[in-house]
Amino acid sequence: MRGLGWLWLGVPVVGLVELLGHLYFAGRAPREAEWRELRPVIERLRQQDELVIVAPYWAEPLARQALGDGLMPVAQVARPDESAFPRAIEVSVMGQRAPELRDWAEVAVERAGRFRLRVLQNPAPASVGFDFVSGLRPGRVAVQHGEFPRLEDCPFRGDYAPDAGGLHGSLAFPAERFGCGGPDQFVGITIVEDDRYRPHRCIWAPPPVRGARVIRYRDVPLATRIHGHTATSWFLMRDRETAPIEVTIRVGGDVVGTVTHYDARGWTSWHPFEFELGAHANRTSDVVFEVESDDPENRQFCFEADTR
């Protein structure tokens, strides 16, 4: 029996191995099959078109592949920010939390396999009246370019050849757009990356070689302010030192504000702006965006806006 006295050492060794195994498997990212099994759970929780956010962020592509556009549509994944969403579903992996939802109230929580799902309530959601990106449609919008008062029309077509740009290339060129001459001289919906490489859905509207790019919306239902962001591709423009791009916003013919956007290093590539509408508040009126720059060459410029 004396020769077996060492066996008692195996007890803590086995326990340590089990503990390390638990920590290893608990800390591993879920497999694709596990993400797919999550779909019916989120479908049950998602009752009000809630925003689905994945924590940590690097796991979001796995979630999109498994959950599809129905639960994670492009307009939500490439959102301007979270301010207009009343509720969100946080899909947590390995105990992570989404920092952008830190101040939201927890409504419900449940576990599904290795996932922790929280339904969260925005404490002060913004009420959006009109989204200029989604509203970029012929019939409501007219696009022109050139020098005042001589402006040329940019006709709308839906059969352009789309172009994804590729590595080191331009932003994606959509099939539906208002063409203003050259292949990159148009106004249309695309997606730009910010300085954290987060996607944002916006309106491609680079300044023309001469004059301004003019985007006119007819009969826009207004609230009390216009809120939005300006952007250039962070990857392509982060090291440039160029003249700023200016966006002048007119409501009913009156200038309500001008946004100045810089490409220079250190500038926030997804730059917020907001202008009060004053006497134009709570009316229906034309809204015009005028984009221009003293250095318009190869500017990967984009903006989004809404009324709230």
C-alpha cells in the first residue's frame, strides 16, 4: 500500500485539469452551428424591430452570417449611431458587453447555450421624422451640379454596373444613383468606414470639380432640428492634408447651418452635426444640401441626416 500513497496527488491534479478545461471551453468563441441555433431565440425576443448588437464587436460577422438580413439588416448594422433605437438585443459572448449600450436599462435577460441575451431599453430615444438616406429616391429628390446659377441636372438611373471597390479601392458604387458625369461623380447610397472601421450607411456626394453638388428634397416633414454626420473613407483619406469639404444646408431657401469636414489626420472621420430649425420647425418644406470644396479631386465624401 505504501507504493500507492502518491495516488492522493491525483485528486487535485484532476480537479485542476477539469477547471482548466472548463475555462478553455467557456472562453472559446461559439461555432457556426451554435450561432445558427440562436436564430429562433432572437426571433422570439425581437418584437419591435429591435437593434441586434453583438459583444464583442469582432464576432458580429459571425452573427450576421448565421442570423441573416432579416434580423440584422444593413440599415441597422451600418447605422449612424444608436440614438434613434428605442430597444436593442445584446448578444453577449464570453461575458462581453457592448459599450455603446452601457446606459440602457435592462428589460429582460436569458441564456441560450454559451450566449447571454439582454433586451435593453434606450432611456431617451430620438424620434426621427424623415431619413434623408432612405428618402434618396427619384420623384422626391433632384440632384444638380455646377456653378450657380448654371446648374446641370444629374438624371437618375437604376441600371448602372455596381462596383464594390475592392481592397484599397473606392467606396461601393450602387446600381441606383443620380449620375453626374464621370464614374465616381454621382449621388447614391453607399457605406463608409469610420476611424474604428465601423460601417455607416450614407449618401455618396463628392464635391464636383467646379461649383457645388446640389441635392434637393421636396416636401420634407420637419421637426425641430436636422441631425446627421459627414464622413470620408478613413482608410483612404486619413493621411491626406487637403482643403475641407463644406456642406451648406438650406430649408425653405434659408441657410440653417454649414458643416465643415476635414480629411486631416486626427480628425474624427464620422463627424456629427446638428442644427436647430427655428422658424422652420414643425413645417413641411424643401431641404437642400450643397457640397463643395476647393480641392475636390478624389474625395471619398459621404453624409447622412435626418429630421428629429
